[in-house]
Amino acid sequence: MGQKEFKKAITRNNLYKFWGKVAGEKFAHKSKPYSMIGTTMVIACENAIVAQELTLRKTQLLVKFEPYVKSLKLSVKDFHFDPKKWD
């Protein structure tokens, strides 16, 4: 793994740590960041109900996530909530 890819992975990992604060206590243990595809963050969800609830709150979550994203000089424009990624 090159230096650039390594730095990118660390930065994304740091961003993932903020998910619990953004999602709130109710969803922090039922969802977690899974990966990034371009500017879309894939969020693994415990089940389809959690994915649906978070989808309904997507706009609010993006607004709450914005300061963390900017502080790390990243870009997150969308979330994809996927119960199939939950382990």
C-alpha cells in the first residue's frame, strides 16, 4: 500500500469514528460506516428498519456530518444505508 493510499485510509477511518455522534445514541449501535464509494458513504445497518429510519433522516445526517467532513478535508455528498453489509 502506497503512502497516499495509507493516508487516505487513516483519514477515512478517523471520519468513521464520528458516525456515532452524528447518528445519535439510538442508531450508534445499530449502524456503522462500512466503506466509501466516491463521495457516498456506505453505512451497514442492523436491519432494514434501521436502514429505512436513517434514509428518512439522510438530509439531517448530512448536515450534522458536514463539520467533521470539512475538518478532514473530505467530501461526503450522500449516504447509502445497507442492511446486507451488517456482520
